[in-house]
Amino acid sequence: MSHAKTSFVCLPCRAAYKQRYPRLGDPARVCPRCAGSLIHVGSAFAAPRRRDVAAWRALSVLLNAGVRFHKSCCDGPGFRPRTPREVRERLTHARRSGESFRRALTRPDVP
């Protein structure tokens, strides 16, 4: 039986890779294209197309804020913004309300 896999992302290359789950003591994952470090994004991640620069820019903001795409019980990771416009709206709301960026970015609707 094969082991479950999860997604890792290289932001400079705009590439995603499925690899086995990391274990304690495993060395850092390295991108096969640029030899940079990979970011563990979770098993419920769906990568945008490589040429969709706007989607990768939005993803970069999410990952730098600490948002990941791990499966929860039955409904997946929940809402994640896919466009820079959605990201801007949520960051503006976070600045005005004092809410954390991480929480604001995962909010489905902006009040």
C-alpha cells in the first residue's frame, strides 16, 4: 500500500509537487527546478496554472500569512481567495477592523 501524499509549492518557479508527508527529522524539501526550499501547503491544495501570475500572487500572500490547505473533517480547507482583488478586499478589512490577516484571508464574505 502506498503512502499518502501532500502538496509542496515553490513560489519562484510557480510549481507544485506531491510528495509524502514530512516526518520529524526529515531534511527540508528542495525544488527540483531551482533548488530553493519548498513550502508545505497541505493535501487539499489545488495549484493554479503556471501562467496564471495573478493567482500565484494571491497564493503567495496567503502562504506568507500562514494560511494552508489542510483537509478538515468533511468539507475541505474552507474558503481561500483566488484573485488579487479578493486578497486586497480582505486585507483592507483586516486593517480597518484589527482582525488578523490570517483570519481575514479565510473569511468567505467581507462585511
